[in-house]
Amino acid sequence: AALAPFLLSLETLREVKNKMRTELEYGLRRETQASATVKMLPTYVCGTPDGTGGVILWLHVGCLGKLLVCLLGSGRRRSVQMYNKIFAIPLEIMQGTGEELFDHIVQCIADFLEYMGIKGARLPLGFTFSFPCRQASIDKGTLVGWTKGFKATDCEGEDVVDMLREAIRRRNEFDLDIVAVVNDTVGTMMTCGYEDPNCEIGLIAGTGSNVCYMEDMKNIEIVEGNEGKMCINTEWGAFGDNGCIDNIRTKYDKEVDEGSLNPGKQRYEKMTSGMYLGEIVRQILIDLTKQGLLFRGQISESLRKRGIFETKFLQKGGTVGQLGLDSTCEDSIIVKEVCGAVSKRAAQLCGAGLAAIVEKKRENRGVERLQITVGVDGTLYKLHPHFSRVLQETVKELAPQCDVTFMLSEDGSGKGAALITAVAKRLHNIDKYLYAMRLSDETLIDVMARFRREMKNGLSRDFNPTAAVKMLPTFVRSIPDGSEKGDFIALDLGGSYFRILRVKVSHEKKQTVQMESEIYNTPEDIMHGSGTRLFDHVAECLGDFMEKQQIKDKKLPVGFTFSFPCRQSKLDEGILITWTKRFKASGVEGADVVRLLNRAIKKRGVNYIMAVVNDTVGTMMTCGFDDQRCEVGLIIGTGTNACYMEEMRHIDLVEGDEGRMCINTEWGAFGDDGSLEDIRTEFDREIDRGSLNPGKQLFEKMVSGLYMGELVRLILVKMAKEGLLFEGRITPELLTKGKFETKHVSAIEKSKEGLNKAKEILTRLGVEPSHEDCIAVQHVCTIVSFRSANLVASTLGAILNQLRDNKGVGRLRTTVGVDGSLYKMHPQYARRLHKTTRRLVPDSEVRFLLSESGSGKGAAMVTAVAYRLSEQHRLIDETLAEFKLTHEQLLQVKKRMRAEMEAGLKKKTHETAKVKMLPTFVRSTPDGTGKGMPLLE
């Protein structure tokens, strides 16, 4: 009867599994995490490396009364050498002050360093801290609460890494670089993951009990970001602290809890871990003895002694002779049954919790059957004769759609902690190396203010000639209103490919757009040749397209998307200011590109060019066709630019104050006047020096796809030269300009296959990268692309603030139309841009609308709008034609009026005159003196 509560049915175990699953979800959600018992702490470990290099000092604090200091040397060929020493932590220090505890830890480190003869070396330190910590990064850990018999004061709520650093400073004998704090469960998972990449769960079943696992970032609401995975330290020992498993807690569990250092806390751990199982057994034996069922009813002094039953007692099957208890053979059998029941329940409860996690992993992956490995460490799992078997059977029973392999961690959590530390050290070095590319929100807000000033200068007649950001009027005054219709040709020239579209806008039941297009290559010799050759090539492609479309003899309006900075005085004129994006055709800068194109296509029967537009304007108009709230166009691809609808009253360069006009900012030149020098890096300057247009388009060279891959390559070359990558090896391919492309950056930053892609790309460049090299290169790519998204967000934020101020509203609601290969193809770019923009401009509700049809359709829509407005003006002119008088007609009116005036003045004709010319008897105008005037009565 005493053991009956320890016999858990399959139904009860399923109930425990379901409750654990609920608590896991609570811990992941932002709104419930604070009150959740299972805290689901992010660890900022985002992958499982498979090799490392260098020498790591590792410190493990957590085993009861034990401190392990270890030196790990590891190389590129997956070999790890370990030298370690165990130090005792006396009980009075475990339960003393925090300062005493960390001073003792540092004393042990000093003894170990002296023992190894390396006291003068500055080594990276990995810190395995086997207690629940809330982390904001890999090298910060705030202690949530003590477990496992520790109770040192002034530690809970403090960053244990800072406390260790402070203790090292107090001793002032050596210097260590603490780069990672890791839970022992995470270290176990990483140790096993070194051998088996399928290992994504870590389990500790020993003195304490805990689990970690790799969770999809999209499910972790308490951490920003949706891409990739992060290891979550569940700290499941606190499961049940809210009373959800009180129905299976026995009176013995409650007695053990009440006698512990932390009553009411870690209830699940007190039912499952080695630190408490022996004490549960002792409580049962006392109860049975009181009932006269054991030891002839005599409670010995040894049985009264707390802690006499240790985990190893259960592991040996409950042999009581060694404890000095006067027992019979029947007593030994009963004690063995008690030990078996308590340990079996512990294994089953661990299995139920683990089943909840593996089922969650299966659902995350969206597979019918999951194959996964669980890395395991802990004395209970390793040494108890039946614990591992019962645990595995329970998981199999409760998660039948999961094939779970259990892998024992032979090296404990140390190797895994070393791997994490090695990776963290490499990333830490990169962060310091590329510190200038990490822009704070304060810096981004400052950049936003600088760009706002540049916009104002560009719009001003006085300052525009010297402004870097030219703020070019486009003479596009309206977005589509849904009434446009017609058949149009659109030309789109802006990169190595030239696109021609036929766009049919019709009205049957609703407005529809049909498009047919053809892409033509623009060879580099044409891009760099003469302007005549370039536009002849465009005309030749246009002729081919019209022939294929069988519209050679039709006279269709043409819209021309020309993706380079042009000064316009009307819609069908564009004076090229300067080439960008590798174009360098001679004889075009300073000329009207519409005139040049018209000259080239005149003999091909095309009627006329109705409009020339920038690709940014085309993008805004394309998206404006679908969303009439769209008033910003943004390009983030080979180049970058933005346009927006500005109030006419702010545009000094164009006559008139009424209405709005689209302004092509040409923001790629932001910084050409030196306004960004404080945030440009040595790599930005090297990119600029090697470009076709040194000193120009400096902002574009920091953010656009044409330059991003080359930026990364330059960084990798310098880091390799300094021995921070590839063991200092540099290949001819890596030294070749253009070999590392922006598409490689996008591939490397993919969440799942990114590291494999990094290895493939680097191998093609002749480098034999280690796994840590791949992680480091991925980190470099992330820093470069993140800076790009942040800078674009800051300039876009300035435009949004301008729109909000123009409208005089507290909160702006608008849509940004976006196009460009970087925005479309990079796996993280769009999300980063959206998030930073909304953070920098919190009082704006911004919708980002991807332009599925590019900017070519927009050129057609600009033409359609111009065509519509032209038709409207024609109809208005027809209606008002009778009111328009010629000069001759006005002279005739004047002559007739003179004749009528004469007739009105003559006595003979006065009566019949239409203009009566009536006398008033007022004979003069006032002379200002007031003299001689009669009084009015």
C-alpha cells in the first residue's frame, strides 16, 4: 500500500506528458513566460559545431560539492585532449556569500593553472554553470535560483559571469577571457552532437534533472528573430511548482520537499533526481518501520540520519547491511522493492517529460516520423541498473511516432562546453574586429536625421546644386486610380539585363493587367562602349520584341524605365546626371536619354515615348496599382534608391504649390559630401577605391548587392592574413576581385543549409574550411548584410517621418513598394529591414509590398496615368473650347465696345445704344484737400 502511489499507469504518464507540453509552450510565450514554472531559457547557442581548434580552459560548477577545472586542446582533425582536476567546494562556501564562493572558484583556477604551468597564459574560458540562468547573450547569465544544495547569498538575480570576472580582478594574478556561460545540459548535447549531428536534445539524469533542446526561433517569442534555431534550457526541474502534478506527489515527496533548502521549488527534480531519491526511500522505510513492517519496528540511529541513503544505494539495489541496520532477508527484499519503485517512477516521469519534447520536435519539423538523438549524462542514467531502460521504454510508449536514439556522453559536458567556447571566442573576435559595422539605434537615428537634412537641401533651389542627395522631380503627379486602360510598351534598362514588356490594361468587370515580356542581355562591351551603340542595341531589341508580338505596325505609347539619376523638366525628358551600376557608355552623361532613344528607334516605326521614369518610381507605381496607399518606392538590389510623393509646396525646383509630385531621391549618393565618413570602414574605402566611380555613390557602396559580396571578400582576406580564419591560408581565388558574390552571402545566411553552403563556396575558392571557419564566415556575412538593412531602414525612416509631418498626423499609415534582388533573394534581409524600420519610426504603420512585376509594369502605369490625364485634358479642352478666344476675336470685341460707347454718348443714338453711358454729375476726383465740398444734409 505504501508503494501504490509510485506505480504510475500509462494514462497518468500521458497526463504528465501533456501537462509538460503545456508548460513548455507557456515558457516560450512572451505573455506567459514570467509566470511559467518551466522557464524555457534561451541559451544563445544556435548550432552544433563538429570540430574546433585551439586551447580552451573550462570550468564546471554544479556537481554537489565539486568544482571541475579542465584544459582542453583540440585540433582540426576532431581530436580532443583533456587535462582536468577536481576541487572540493566545502558546504560552508556553498551556503556562504557569493563573494566567498567565487573567490574559492578563482583560487581553484589559480591552483590548476599553476599545476599545468600556464599561469601566465591568457586563455578563453568556458563556464559551465549547472543552475538556471537567464541569458541575454552567450557570455551573460543571470542566476534565476540556486538548486542542488547551493545557497550562496547575493547571487540570485546577478550575472555570474560578471561575478567571476570581478573575483579574477580581485586576485589580480592572471587574465582569462570569459567568452561563454553554458548549462551542463547544453554542454552534454553539444558533446554528443560532436559525434552525431542528429543530436538535438540534451538530458541530465544525475544529481539534478534537466533537459535542453534545439527549438525553432519562430517559436521563441521571448527572443527577437524568426530564422534558424536556438538551444533552449528548459529548467524542467521546476515543473509542478504551480501544483499541476500534485495529484501524483506522495506524502513522502512532500516530506522531502519540506526538509529541503528550497521548499516548494524544483518539485519535479525532487521526484526524479539522484539528490533526492535516496531521501524519498529513507522516508518510506521510516514509515514502514513505524508500521512494524521493517527492521522489527525499530528505527535505528542510522535510519534517522538524513542523507544516509545516497543514489549509489539505489544503484546497488538497496543492500542495507552496509548501513548498519539490523535486517532480515525479508527486510532486504522489501527495501529492494522500495528502491525499485522509487527509481522506476523517476525514470518514468523523466520519460514522460522527454516524450513531450520529442513530440514537439516532430511537430516542428512537420514529419510523420521523427528520427532524433538524445545526448545523456548523469550518474543516475549511467550507473543505475534499470533507470536507462525504463526511461527509454517510457519514451517509446508515449511517443510512438518518434525513433529516439540515446547516446551516452562519455566525456560529460566538458567537450561540448569547449566547442561552444571555441565558437563563441571566434565570433567574439569577429565582433570586435567588425565593431564599426555594428550600428546602435542611436547611430541609426543620427543617420536618419542626417538624411532628413540632405532631403531638405536637395529640395531647396539654393542648396540643390551642392547637395549630395539630388531629390530629382519626376513630374509623376499621381499614382494609378483604377481607371487607366490601354495597350502600352515598357522598356526597363538598369542592369546587365534589359527587359521589354507589353502591358494591356483593360476594363471588363474589373480592371485587369495582362503582361508579356522578354529579357535581353546587355553585354559589358555595350555597357562600356558608346551611347550610340547602347541605344541602338535597345532599339534592336525593341524591334525584335515588337515583331514577336506582331505589333510592328502599331503605334503604342512607350514608357521607359531608366534606372540612373536623371534631371527632368517634364515627363518625357531625362538628362542623365551620372552613370552608376557598372554602366559607363560615353556621350550620354548630360544628354537627354529620351532624345537618344527616340533617334535610335525612329526608323522602327514606334510612335513616341510618353514617359521616362526611374526604376524606383516604376516600383512605386506598380505597387500603387494594387494598393493606392503606396506612396514610397524602394529598390534594394544591384543598386539602391528610393522615391516618394512629396508636397509641391516643398519642391523649390518646380513651379507651383498645389498637389504632390514623386521625388526620386537618388539616395545612393548620400555621403558623397563626407557626411558618412564617421561610419565608413576601411573596407568601404577599399571598395570605393577599386570602383568605376571613386568618391561617388558612397551610400550605395555600403548597402547594395553590387558591392556586398566584395565587402565580405575583403574582410575575409584581411582576417585570413591576420590568422583569424583558415589557419592563415589565402588562395589566389580568394584574392580575386568579384569571386565572392552577394548571392553567396544570401546562400550562407540560410537558416538550415547555410553552413553547408559556406563550406561549398569556400571550398570552390580553394580554402579547406573547418566547421568553425564556416560559422565565422556566416557571422561576417550576417554583420555586413545586417548593416545594410539597418542603414536602409534609417534612410527610409527619414522619408516616412517627412510624409508624416507633411500630412500633419500623429501616426502615419502608408505602403512602401519594394523591388530588388537583395530584398527578394536574401533569406533574412526583408525581415531585418521591416523590424528596424518599425523600431526607428514607431509612430508609423508601414506595409511593405513586394513588386512581383518589377518596375517595368510601373513604367507602363506611369504612361497609362499620363495617357489618362492627357485624355482628361483633351476632353476638358473640347468642352471649354468655346470659351477660348483668339487674339483676333479679342480685337474685334474691343472695336465693337468702342463703337457702342460712342453710340451711348451721342444724343441721336443714345436711346438705342446697348451701352447707355449714363452721366453721374460727378465732375472731378478728390484732390485730398477737402475744400469747397458742400455739406450733406
